[in-house]
Amino acid sequence: MLKLRNVHKYYNRKRQNEIHVLNDITLSLPSSGLVVLLGPSGSGKTTLLNVIGGLDKIHHGSILFDGHELSKYRSNIWDQIRNRDVGYVFQNYNLLPHLTVYENISFTLNMIGIYDQDEIDRRIDYILERIGMIHYRKRRASQLSGGQQQRVAIARALAKNPKIIIADEPTGNLDSKNTQEIMEIIKAISKFKLVVLVTHEEKLAKY
């Protein structure tokens, strides 16, 4: 479903302090499964994740996503594909703290053009039930623990039914118990969707 061909990415292009972050990267990723990008800080793994998710442009090469060659699209087309087909889970959750769990997820669905209340309720309740957060539906994000916030972040990513989930150090702020629980959720998701996860922890890559 996702292919990178001879991808190159630079920072400070054609300057004295130019950094060749991605050097001739070729990858072919399946439509489902868990792919872990493992490496130390500064190795370019988050840059690669951003390129895969359409947050960063490349300088050379091509990216094929579900039959579309993304490297040839204008930025507004990239935005459409990213909003519709890519779900993001970040280390810092990125929830709106003053909104409830329901409102955080509903807001994301509105952004991709879903306004039908019955459809929104159906999606949110289904996802929250699956991750064990249905009883926190009306709780504000600021009232949740770190592990609970990350569960909601995963629910938010899943609610729009994307084709790929991008997870950037999703357990970086969690203790060992919550890390294990979040990884079990991610592994369950990867049975029917492609999940690309970045981490610097070798132990996490072996879950």
C-alpha cells in the first residue's frame, strides 16, 4: 500500500550546514501490520515518519500511497489525503484539554467532513468501547491520566477510519504498566491496519 522509492530529504538544503537526513530510502510497506522504526535520537526516524505521513516534503524520489504518487501532488492534495487516510498518535497526546473525550474525537471527525450526529455517536462509542474508555466519554481531557489521554489519542486517530496509523514515540511519557497496555492496543490495531511506530527503545520494538 505504501512505497518509498529512492527518497532523499535534506535540512538546510544547499547551505554550509546542510544535513542529508534521508539518503536514498526505499521501502515497501503492507496494508496491515506493525512496522517499527528503531534508532537513537537524531537518526532521522521521525523525519522518515513525517515523510510517510505527508507532513514533510521530500527533495528527490517518490512516495506511492494507495496508488497515488504523492510526490507529484500540490500541498492541498497532500492535505486531503493526509486528513482522510492517515491517523496520528503523538508522544504528547495533543488533545484539547478543555474539551471532553467525546468532543476531542468529534472535532476531528468534523474536520474531515463528518457532521451527522448519529454517525459521530456510532463511531465514537464503538472506538471508546474497544479501548476501555466508554465511561470517560464526558470527562475533560485535562482530568485524565497520561495513559487515559493516550488511549483517547488513539481513539481519535481511529475514529476517521484511516488506512495508516502514524505513532511517534506513543509511550514516551508513560510508565511501564501504561506502556504495555498501549502497546497491546497498537498491536490489536495492526491486525487490520498498517501502524508505523517510531521509538528509540529496543525493548518497545520487541513487544
